[in-house]
Amino acid sequence: MPSQPLIDLATLDLSRTVRDRAEVRRLCLQRNRFAMLDEIVYMEGADGLVVGFKDVAPDDWWAPDHFPGRPIFPGALQIEGAAQLCAYHFLDSRPEMQTKLVGFGGVNDARFRGVVTPPARLYFAAKAVRLRSTMFTYQAQGFVEGKMVMEAQILGVILD
């Protein structure tokens, strides 16, 4: 059974961007094919909630091969997008850490509850569960058209 949504997306102004693509790229160093977070539309304080999105397109690099004739956005890339959102939120509230590289520390309790078929806007929502000086844990969820399609606990670690 799915967890309760971290937020009701219908309560947000999803047309408003609070961090654009350039700002996301300032702290999230993944580029080109591995940039799985486009923009952020909502953000609370350091231990609050953050919501961003990835536009999933039919001509994305993975689409011809996963699965031919019926592209489905891979679950591993959904987890990567959620992890990028968590890393951004962690670094954004810590100016002294913004030159650091954040690595993927792990994932717990991942569940995929729907299929993400392009074209789609995949919203990620994340909330801090545990924040330490060099590690973090967030609860993360993914939504398409208001339906939860993914949830997981994301662990991140500062690498340098």
C-alpha cells in the first residue's frame, strides 16, 4: 500500500519556478543525459519539503531501448531524479557545503507504483528525515498527473 503523499500537488502553483534549470545545475553537477531534475517549484527551509520535476520526453536517450515500441522511464532513473532533488535541497541550505560533491549513499524501501510513459512531467517531492553534517536521508516520492508512481528513502553522502 502506498504511503501518504508528502504533499498534495494540487495545493501548489506548479507554474511558478523557485529554482530554474541554471540554478539546479549550479549545485547538481550531473549533466546532459544524467540531469534528471529540471526545475524546482516549491521549497521550504532546511528540514522542510521540496518539489521539483523532470520532463520525460519520447526522444530521451533511453526511450528507444527501454522498451522498443513502448518506452517506459526506468525506475533507476526515477530514483536518480529523486536523489538529485534531495542533494540540491541539502546543499541549498548549507552555503559552506555548496562546493562539495554529493554522492548516492543508498536507497531503502523503493517501490514503483505506476508506469511513467513519455511525454510526461514527473514531479518529485522530498522531505528530510535525518540530516547530519556529511550525510542525509530523505523520504521521496514521484507523481505523474497526481498519481504516485514511485517512493523511496534516499541516502546521500558528501564525497569530498
